[in-house]
Amino acid sequence: MMILCLDSNSNNLRTLKRKTSARFNRDILDEKTENFYLTKDSMKHRIFFVPGSLEKQVQNIIRENIDGKDRDTLRIILCEFIAECRKMKIDWFLELENVLFNRDI
């Protein structure tokens, strides 16, 4: 199984739908929620769209900029971001965790 996470914008979703339809000659995306799709094949690959962009979400939730940061700094910022999302019970983030870690989807 593959998991694909993309920034959510109409262009990313539109491009993904267009290219997969052209490649497979049919719609292969099964929308489960506003942010989450499964492929319609037996593999059930997972596709998750982060609302807006991850950079904007980090900026909005913990007031940090992740652009251009080195790996160690980025890890610290993202750990803080994850903790804050859990504390604030951010819906899309909790859904993303479920998509990433729940084998039974």
C-alpha cells in the first residue's frame, strides 16, 4: 500500500484526477472525506490532502516557518506542531494520523 500526502488545492486534486483517469481510462479515486481518498483497486492506496498546505498549517497553529529549515530544526518544529495539533484536537490532523496508522481503512 502506498500513502500519498499532498497540499490541498483544487489544482492538485484536479491534476491527480485527470492524470489517473488518462492513465487507467477510468476514475480510480474513491472519495471518503473532503481530505481523504482511496484508490478503487485491490491495493486501496491512500491519498490525503492537507488543507491549504502543510507550511500554512504549521504557521497558523504554532507560528513557525518551516521553509528553508535544516533537518534537525524541522524535526523540532514538526514535533511541536504534532503535539499542538493533538492538544487542540485539529480535525484534519487527527484524520491524517488515522489514515497513516490505521491498517483497517
